[in-house]
Amino acid sequence: MEAKLKKNTATLVILAVSGALIYALPYFRNYYYDVFLDAFHLTNTQMGTLGSAYGVCCLISYIFGGFCADRWKTKYLLTISLVATGLLGFTLLLYPPYPVLLLIHAAWGITSIMTFWGALVKAVRSLGSENEQGKAFGFFEGGRGVTNIIQSAVILGIFAFFAKHMSDKMALSAVITVYSVICLLLGLMIMMLYKDPEQGTVSPEDRESSKTFDWAVLWKVLKMPTTWLATILIFTSYAMIISYYYITPYATAAFGASTLIAAALGYFSQYCRPIGSFSAGIIGDRIGVSNMVLIGYILLAFGLVGLILLPGKASFILMLLVFIGIIYTSMYALQAMHFAILVEGDYPVESTGTVSMPLMIIGYSGEIFMPIIAGACLDYWGGTAGYKVFFGILLALAIIGFITVVIWQRVTKEKRREIALQRKLSKEQALT
């Protein structure tokens, strides 16, 4: 049983790389903002609406993503999503007018979320046994982090080369081409390597029923307390993940950090991501996923308390880095466990799409609320006080998350005991 994930290592790597690079095309414009603006002859307002179009379609896609994931084969959904995203990328090389750009970004909201994310979560779950869910998602999230570190450096090098020897527009075209080709290649690799779990591990009756989205299963899932507890866990931890950007301007305002140091603190998060994800996956499978989540919230709360209480003096900048490192590492450790913890809720793999519907719709809704809350705090209190109030809200959410895990462990006591017994038996078999 323990060898299942090891046997699927190559597939897990491809899924992790795909889970990172499919989002490169919808977001790369932010990293090459001015060049993109000039090449497509856009205003700043038009540039902003591209992100809004993508965001709105992503929100709608979260609602229907679970339906797609449980209705159609995972392999086909992942392949179609990557290929469609890549083909849409190639259309950018024509440098179309603004209305077409708007449609492309809206379409990416569908291809990268509705037909992709729920199916991706289901695919990762299927690669490991019950005792390997922590490592499966930990290595998956860690792999996404490593991929982002490598691809950002490589793409920047490609852009710099073409910009120096040709033009900025040609450099942008090179970036678009590379990202688009990679999406197509990843789609083909998944088609060849990934095998849907129905092919070997599910009975013919379950195989047939899993091909269609079952509304009765959804209502059953919505009545389960673990569903809402898991939703709270995602919401409270994801709130930190989409809010850590405010640490950078806080470091500048409170500690007098230079623009370069502040930017470095932002990039530092991507180096903490693999550490948090890989560690959470390994430790989670040894001590239990929910125990790892509990530790994650404790570390997150500790880091936030340090961030709030640390005096705003330049001499404390190294201490600031320590607390920020704890926050970054713990928040990505928690993200890695978002769906790994479902194993303790006793949800079958074939219903992952159905289960993920409320989890994603509500759990990720912080992406809408948190920036508004942050802005209100900064406008009302102003200066460093506004940042500290906002960090205080994030601390309160971390405490709520901690309490939720404690309740989760009481609700899932029997299932966790069963998983622990399987873990013990697996270790004994490995020694004999």
C-alpha cells in the first residue's frame, strides 16, 4: 500500500508542474506589466479589467468545477484544460484588440479552474493510499513551488535575451510561445501517463455511477459536519495566503526597509513554499494530517503575534525575517493539507469533485473579501496601525482555524483511529 505513491511519482511530478504552469499564461502580464501594456496598446483600466474578467470566470468555475470533475474522466479534463489554455496562449501572438483579450482571459478562467482544478485535486488524491495523502499533497504543493522558482528564473532569462538582441515585443512573444508550448506538452504527457482510478480499483457499479454527478451525494456531503469544518480550515488559512503581500509594504513603512529588501521579502515566500509543503506532507503522514494542520495554525499564530508585537526599528529587521519565514512556511504547510485532510473525513476519491464544490466556493471566497478588509483597515487607521489591525484579523482567523481543527479531530476520531491502525500495520509489513 505504501508503495502506491512511489509508483506514481512521475505522474505526481507532471501534475505538480501542470498545476503551476497552467496559471502562468493568465498571470504573466503582471510580471511584464509595462511591456504587455505597450504591446497590446492598453490603458491601465483595461489591464485591470483583464484580471477582473479572469477572476469572475474563476469564481463561476469553482461552482461548476466539482460537477465536471465527477462527471467526466480526470485524464480527459486535465488534457483538454492544458491544451485549450496553450492554444488560447498562441492567439496572443496575433496581438488581438482589447475585446478579444477580454474573451481570452475569461476563457482561461474556465480552462484553468472549471475543467482543471477539481479534476487536479481528484487526480492527486488517487495517486496515494489513505496513509499517503499528506505526502501526495505536500509533494504536489512543494513541486508547484519549486516549479515556480525555476520557471520564473528561466522565463526572465529568455525575456532578457530577446529584449537585448531584438525588442521588448519579441521578448514578450517568446515568453508567450514558451508558456503555450509547455501547456500543450504537459497536456499530452498527462494523456499518456495518467490512469484514472476507475480502471483498476473501482467496481463496475461504482465506475458507472462515478461518471455522472450525483446531486444526492452533494446534499449528503453538505449535511456532513466535516464538510463545513474543512471549509472553515481552507477559508482561515487561505486568507493568509492571499494577504501576505501586505507584509512587504509593512516592512517598508514600519521598519524602513528599502524597496529592494521589501521585494526580496516577497520573493522569500516562494522559497519557503517547498519547505512548508514537503515538511507538512512527510510529517502529516507520520503523525496524522489533522495533527499537522494543528501545528501549522500554532506556528502561523506565533508568527503573526511576532509580526504585530515586534518594534518597528531597523535593528529588528532580522527578527522580522524570522517571523515572516515562520508565517510563510506555516501558511504553505496548511495549503498543502487543504485536501489531504479529506481522508480523515472519510470521503471516497470518486466523489472528490462533489466534496470540493463547497470547499472551493466558500473556502477561496477570501480572495474577494480580504483585499477589501485590508484596504478598509489601511484607510481607517492609516500607517503601521492599519497594517497591525489587519494582521490582528488574520491572527483571529488563525485562532478560529486552530479551534476548528480541535473540533475536527473529535468528529473524525473513529476514522483517524482506523488510519493510524493502517499506518501501524503498513510499518510492520515493511519490517517483515
